[in-house]
Amino acid sequence: MSEILFYNIGRYYTADTKAGYGRIKSAENVHIRVRDGHIEEIGTGGINAGQSAQTVDCHGLTLLPGFVDAHTHPVFYKTREEEFVMRVQGKSYEQIAAAGGGIRNSVRRFREADKETIKERTRKRIAVFPEYGTTTIEAKSGYGLSKEDEIKSLEIIAELNREQPLEMIPTFLGAHEVPDEYRDRRGDYIDLVCNEMIPEVGERKLARFCDVFCEKDVFSVEESRRILECGRAHGLTPKLHADELYPLGGAELSAEVRAISADHLLEISDKGIQRMADEGVMAVLLPGTTFFLGKERYAPARKMLDKGLEVVIATDYNPGSSATQNLQLMTTLGAIKMRMMPEELLWAITFSAARAIGMEDHIGHLEVGKQADFVLMDIPNLHYLPYHYGINHTVMTVKKGNIIYQKGD
């Protein structure tokens, strides 16, 4: 058995899961004892290292649960900075997509590359997450849009999960767009997703979730319902990209199919908020996407919280609409643009984020028996995290008791 003692922690903060959303537990002069990758003790005051314990002096730093990024698209081939320049010149996301850019651009490039090349590029990208304190991400497919390439994407996630420390929770997103070759026969593509892709993904257990981009000019509410119900029939829990660009009714659909989350939600209706709250669907909000696309309207987080809807903040890391792995920056956007308090933001990137990917029994908060995932940050208090923005506050990131990032290494 392995044991490691992290001591001289100045202060720690974690979600108080018994008190409710936005309530925080904290203490000063803390130590955490880890055994075999799990938290064995959280204590204050004097310590007994034990004869065999490895020790880590935390030098008075602040400790938080490892961040959980509940919406990312890390498996792609090439970046799309040329589209960024087009947006700076005045083109909208929708205009770029209609001209053949956007997701379909990434699909064409993905299909050009062999599996090993994409895998190694993905490995380098995901290594950045722990540098910012993230220990777990939800990772979507969605840039293949053929049976072969969607399976390839999910296989890359599975292989990297075995080969490196960042934990990735896989989501099948074959319904990310309609690929070029099916533009005039979209029904055939939906048949392919439902009759061939989903059954193999489910049988091979390559994903936990089935996602769909429910949006105008992408997949309608009716088409999305069919895909999500098919996914559930094959063991995949529903998730949705919903009401991002237009108020299509994706939030209401997420409640109808009892999805674990609906994501984006810039254009959500009051009815959609209430329906999601009634059914316990999580709202995964992506302020970095709104910022990066140059849009003025952010998801109405304050209204959601006031209605009892549980809110998560994620990066939406992807090559087109949100090119960042930095959840710390997302907390600043969540505070300034969506009026979320620092205590709510900690929930939104830790425990609530873990709930949005079905991992709250293992990660997302600091408690005896949970997985030893945490981050040491050079911040004097929790409020300082969103306040001092554009700075990486991470000094050390720990996953399953192992140091996976240390500043200066």
C-alpha cells in the first residue's frame, strides 16, 4: 500500500454537499493523508507522518478539489485559427459554418489523418488541462461523422485513458453535424447514427453518454429525440447541446428525455429553465464560447440558480469556438458576465461538474474515502481565484494521489 501526506496546507475549500449549492466548507492549517489513491484523512493541527509515509510540504498554499471540465472536444486533427481571423473581420459563426467552415471543416481534416497522428496531438492537448488544475474532463467524439471515424475518436479516448493520468469520461457525439456527403439526405445520416454507430458504441462500451447538437440547421428537436432515445436503448445516458443560437426547445427536450445535462443554453426559455429544474437536468454553461464568438448574450445563470437549476461551468475546449483549457478563466467570465459568486463557481467547476458526468461519488469534493484529486493554488482565499484573472494560479495538481503537474517542472 502507498501512503503520502500533504501537510502545511494554508487553507482548503470544498463544496459542502450536505448544505446545498454554493455552500462551502473550509479550514486552516490542514493536512491530507492519501492511501492508495484515496483520501484517508483530512485533519488540522498536529500530524503524525507515519514511518512509511512520503510527505509533501505544501508551503501554506490553498487547496481545492481537482477541477472537473464537464464539456470538451479534445479529439481533433487541426486547429482553426483562420476562422478566428474571419470572425475578427466580421463574419459570424453561422456564416462561417454555412460557407463550409465550422464543424464540417474539422471533419474533413480529421478524416485526412491517421489514428496515431490524431492520438499524439490529442495527448499533447490534454496534458495542458492539469497545468490549470483540471483532473477530469468529459471528452466528446464528433469530428469524424462516419462510423469508422467516430469509433476511431472514442478508441483514442479509451487508449489515452490507459496511458496518461488525466481522467476522460467519453461521450459519443456522432450527431454533431450532418457531414458533407449527407447534406441532401440527412435522414440517411440519422439512420446511420442510430442503426450502426450507436449500437457498436454501446456494445463495446466506448462511451457513457450520447450527445446531440440540437440546433437550427443542425438537428431538430424531433431528430434529436430519436437519436437520444436510441442512445438510451443502448446504455448511453442523454446529453444535449441545446438552445445555443436559437430558442429551439432543446432545454424542454432535455427534461422530456431526462438527460443528465443540457449545455450552452444562451437562448433558453423560462419554460425550459423550469422544466429542467423540475426534472433535475444539469445546466452546463460555456461562457468561454460566448466570449470567443464575440457574442453579447450569455446564458442566464442567475435566473437559473434562482429557479433551483444546478449550474456547471465548463470550457467547451474545441478547435473552433473555444480554444482554451483554462477553467480558471471561465470562473472570471462566470462572475463578471453571469453574476455567479465565487462559492457558486467552485461548485460549478468541482462537485456540480462531477454530477454532470455521473462521477460525484468519486471526485469533485474533498472527503474521506473519495479519490485524491486536488489542486494546490497560490491564492490567499477563494474570492481571489476569479478576481486575479489571466494568471495561472496552479502550483501542483494531484490525481489519485499522484503529482501530475508541478510548477517549474
